[in-house]
Amino acid sequence: MDTDIDRTLVADLARIMVAEVRPAELPMFRPMSEAYFADPERSLAGGDGGGGPLRIGETGLVLLLTPVALAAAEEVTKYLFGEAIRPALVRGGAAVRRLFGIGGRPGKSETAVRLTDEQWAHVHRIVEDVAVRFGHGQDVAQVMADTVVGAAHRATWAEPR
């Protein structure tokens, strides 16, 4: 994982997806996040030698969402900081947190971050691509992506005009 990425922000975005798509994983979210941040490749490769994210259950049929949500959140965060948001406007994760309704409103000296429809579509594609790349079906990928974009739109609607 890129050490310059705000791990708390990545975890916050991933938690939004996990809460919506697989809430049963929330009690284990923190330890799974710690394992991901310690070794993302291992978390995404799984422990059974078969490749792909860790699976749970006696037969290993349930593909864990948390490591994949963390990978998607990391890629979204990199995109937002690197391309979508002018780096001069964002000095930390606070503006991105507010974009997704995770933090408070901008201070008097801050400008609220807004993305274009094209940028939101790109965020959606990032999440879908990561989910599918790591073994989740298109249906799960769609819900994950809709959840991230929806969280941001709910945050925008909640802002006073």
C-alpha cells in the first residue's frame, strides 16, 4: 500500500461499502483492515494458495468483501488525490471525507470539493473493476460502486445551499 495514502480515509470508504453489501463482516472489519494495511497483496491473494481474497466458511464459499473494499477504496482515494481533485485544494483527507459525508462541513477558508459527472462515473468504474478483478460478481461490484457514489451524493444533498 502506498504510504502516502491516508489509511483512515481508505478504511472509512471501505466501511461504507462493507456496511451496505456485507454488514456481517463489520465486527471483523478492524482486524481485517489491519491485516490488509500490513500486507495488501497477501490479504487479496487469500490464504489457501488458490489465489483471490480470503474465503471463509467450512467450504470456503464466502468470498470476503473487506479486503476488496479496502483495495477499491485505496484506488478511489489515489484517483481523487491524483487526478480528480486539484492537489492544491486538498491538503489532507478532510475534503475527501466530506465528499463522502464522513466528516463535517468545510471551514470558512476551505472550498467544498465537487466532482463532475464524468469523475463520479470514473469512481464508479474503479470500484466495479476492483471488485470484479478480485472475484466478486458484477452484481456485488455494482452495489459496491453504487454505495460509494450514493454516499457522496447523499452528503451533497445534506449540505446547506
